[in-house]
Amino acid sequence: MMQFRLEKRAEPSKFMLYATPIAAVALTMLVGVILFSAIGYNGFAAVGEIFLTPLTNPYKWQELGVKAAPLIIIGVGLSIAYRANVWNIGAEGQYIVGALAATWVALATHGQGGFWILPLMAVAGAIAGMAYAAIPAFLKTKLNVNEILTSLMLTYASVQLIFFLIRGPWKDPMGIGFPQSRRFDVAARLPNLTVENFGFLGDGALILKGLVERVHYGVPLAIFIALVVWFIMTRTVFGYRMRVVGAAPHAARYGGFSQNKTIWMAMLVSGGLAGLAGMLEVAGPFQRMVPGFATNYGFTAIIVAFLGRLNPLGVIFAGFVLAITFVGGQIAQTTMGLPDETTGIFQALMMFLLLAGDILIKYRIRRVQPDARVGAA
Amino acid sequence: MDLTIAIIVTVVGASTPILIAALGELVVERAGVLNLGVEGMMLIGAVVGFIVQFHTGQPLLALLAAAVAGVLSSLIFGFLTLSLSANQTATGLALTIFGTGFSALIGANYSARPVPLMDSVLPETIADHPIARVLLGYSLPVYFAFFMVFAVWFFLKKTRSGLILRAVGENDHSAHSIGYSVLGVRYLAIMFGGAMAGIAGACFPLLLTPQWAEGMTAGRGWIAVALVVFASWRPMRLLFGAYLFGLVMTMEVYIKAGGGLFSAIPAELWAALPYLATIVVLVLISLKRDASTNAPACLGRPFMPGN
């Protein structure tokens, strides 16, 4: 019988580092076919609708951008934190309070108008996200309380905060009893891209018309943020420091890098970006605060960060991959009656397969011939 | 008197699933593994328990099926973190995301359909007596939880196998070098944790609300993980912690009924209270951290034999 054995590589494989996320996506589709066939669906059709239709139908591309934007922004922040070994898994809560702060600005400036409202909402969202992330950061640095549990508990609390505000103080007076805030003024809504933005393309811009109508400014902003963070992390002392503290805490201490400062930075940056993503969502697609605002983007972004190998450029790629599963999940729901939750299973499968593949970075698989083994021993 | 009894009965009910899940996680962590997938395994246990109860009406079968489902889902975690030495934190999170989606998928056709709750162990007529009601008026999982507190304590403290499990959690390399299978022990511990989380999940439809609802465990699995820290990895303290939480979770109903100052507090704050209380408890426990409240030394560290 053939046997396999793991052999430690002298150096981590760069090739595997980047090949395994792609393999994880491909294998997810394969496992998906098997899994969905096993529970009585047409597995090939399901995987096709979820993974391919969003790509082959150009009118779904803008949906991909709209879904990918918050995932990329939150995922970039989380990748910084995870690199520094700071386990902020409460991004969902920071995303929610960011959106609540932005909503507060929008409601407080209702009827005023002005170009400054959107920037103010963005600042409020980012600060609120930071403030919410500061709680686990404080507890971690001062009292060594596990940041995983505290950031997550705060997420559950933030969902209740949405309910409290939209049932009470922020309830839309015109909402016929619905627990939701009033719709934001135009000045507090994130505008969509228009064909005029692409004027430099001349007549070619018209081709874009149908493809950009639903894409708001948060989408290009998300990619811009990822590029800026990539530059900071790879080209500046700050980025170097964050990476060293995560990879080798002892060396970092010798190098005079304070661990506490790193925890603070990691939490504030990831919380601030999650808060900003919350502002972009509430001012963009939602345009008001509703009970269903907790969309799980904060949790999905954990998968985005890992699938993107904690690298901002990889996060752009991973953000679009996860966006495909969201958009494809909706397509499969209407065309095949596949339940909404299917998306979550594909996302989790991707994460499992990615984590399983990680072993190939540090180890190689060697085939061991039974007779050769005696000689080797 | 009636109100007191009602409070005790509700608190015991609410505490039971947290206690069962936390006991499982305690054993896992004592073996040096951090499985953050408790919430996901509980949801899988809840939906499987519900479905079996719905179709067979046999609560014991439902609990057993939930335990098996918990073990199977814990094996995904075990394989990744033990055999492939994947990052435990990330794998546990993935397991929770998986359990949330998977349970919602297979439970999609069962929403809002009622099942019978488990009967209490005593016949109704005897259970009418207040003292009998408080002591013996519960269904089986409540006594199972009590029994397991003792059993886990006895196992860890008094048995040879328990000693080996603790050795694996405190110093995996020494345990390995004197010939114990670190990965074998950890696999068994993880499966035990999975079975307990599955049973804990099934307590939701069988004991608390007689139906299946998406995400019905509502973060209780995470509170169970936090309770293990609160109990500083000791089963008896876990018992105390779980009942404290049961009290916090059910306080709302009775204080509202009693009226007065507290009834002015918004419902959403009450709903957020268990989560906020968890944070407070974690802070309090960190303030009095000493040698007796330390985590197992190898907690969360991957182990590769032969390296």
C-alpha cells in the first residue's frame, strides 16, 4: 500500500501561500456539487448558479462591486489586526455602530442639505467603529481580557442597540408603525457613479451606462483603501512593525516595539474601517436604518481576510470571490429555490479548505514506499 | 412562594444548555485545544435534535442524534487542527459560520412548527408539591448536566485518564515523550466537547422553546466559552457560573412582572444584558488572576508529533 508522510519544508512555500486560496475556491465548488447532490438538489446547477452566473451576466457585475465593497474595507482592516495577532472578531458590531453614528448625523442634519454631510457621516462612522473597538483594546491591554470574547459580545449588544433606536428615538414618524428610521435626505445618501464619471472614455462611456447605475462611490473607495493599506503595510516602518509584532513578539520587544501599542493600533484601524464600511452601507444601499442592517458582512470579512492571505491586494480578490457567493446565492434562490443560507455554507467550506491547505505551506507531502521505508530507517 | 418557584425553575432551565456546552469545552481546553466552534456545533445539535423530535417524538433519540451530530461536526475541527495543525482560532470561527449556515439550510422547512417539550421526570401529580417541583420537577437534561459536573470533576481530578488529559494540555511534548498519544487524547476530548455541544443545542427545542428558529442559540455557545474562563477551567465553578448566567437571562421576565423602577428599563437593554454581563465577568475574573486561575499551558498551541 502506498503511504504518505508530511515532511517539513526548509522554508515556507511562497507558491503554496498563493496557490492554496485558489485551490480552496476550486475545491469548494467540487465539494459543493457533492454536498448539494447528496441532499437532493442538482449539485452542478447549484454551483453553476452560485459561482458562474454572477460572472457571466454583465448586469450582475455592479451587484458584485456593491457587495464586495464592505467586505474589502472590513477585510483589509481585519487583515492588519490578524497580522499583528490581534483577534478582533467583533467587526460586525463595529460595522453596526459605525452605521448608527452615521445615521445619527443624517437624522440630525435632516432638511439642511450641504456637501459636508456625507464626509461628516463618514468621520462619525469611523470614529464610532474605533470607539467600539477601543473597548476590547482597553480590556486586552490593561487587564489581559480575551479580545475575541469581548469584541463578539459587543456585537450582540450592538444589534440590540439598533432595535432600541429604531423602535424608540429614531422611529420614522411616517413609517406606519414599522420599526425603522426615516429615509435619509439626498444630501446624506451616497451617490451612484454616473456615465459622466467616465467622460474620458468618450462614446465608450455609454456602454458603461447599464453597468454603473447601481455602483455607489463606496466601491472605488474600497479598492483605493485596499491599495493605500497595501502600500503602508509593505513600504513603511509602521507596516513592518505590525507584521513583526504578529510574527515574532519576542523579536519585536527587543526591537523596542510595544505590544500594547500594536494592539491599540490594530483594533483602532480595523474598528475604524469596519465603522466606515457601516457608514457606506447605510448611506448607500440602505439609505435608512432598518432591523435587518446586521448583514453579517463583519463575520464574512473574517473569511475574506484569510482567503486574501492577510494581504490587502489578496483581500480585493477575496472580497470579490465572497461577493460572488452572495450574488450567486440570491440568483440560485430565485432560479432554483435554493435557500438563502446556502451562501454561508459555501463560505464556510472555502474557509475550511483554505485552512486545510495551509499545511502545504510548511510541509510537503512525500510518498513513502513501504520497502524503501525500512532502508530509510 | 409561587413566584420564587417559577424563578428557580426558569433559571435552571436557562442555565442547563450553557452548563452542558461549557463542560464539554472545559474538557477540550484542559486537553490544550481551543475550540471556538461551540456556537456552531450547538446550532447543528439544535436543528438535528429538533428534526428527530419532530419526526419520532422520542426525546432521548433526539438528544442522542444531536450528540452524534455534534461529534461529527467536531471531527471537522479535529481533523483540521490536529491532523493538519491548522490555526485553532480560525478553524473554530469557520466551524461556527458553517454550523450557522448548515443548520439554517437543513432546518429551512421546519421553521415555526411545534414539537412537544420533554416531560419532567416526575409525574405531574407529585410535581405539584412545591419542594418536589423545585428538586425533581425537571426533565432529564437538567440532571444530566448536574451529573456531568460531578463526572467531569471526578474524571479530571481522580482518574488516571484525567491525569493524562491534563498532562497533554499542560505539556504536550513531555506527554508525547513518555509515550502518550497527544493527538489521540485531543481527538477524544474534541469529540466529547462536540457531543456535549450537540446535546446542549438540542436543549433549546426540547427544553426551552418547542420549535426550531434560525440561530436560536443566540450566542449562548460563546457565553459557554467565556464561562470556561470565568470558571478558571474548574467544573465546580462552572456550575456556579452557569446558574449566575441563567439568572441574568431570566431576570427580565420577573422584574418586568414585578413593576417598579426596573420596568422602565427598555427591553433591548435586558436582551443585551447577558452579553454585557459576560464582559463584566471576564473583567472581574482578570482582576483576581493568580496561579489557580491560569489557562492550560498548551491552550491553542498546535502540536505536530515528530517535530
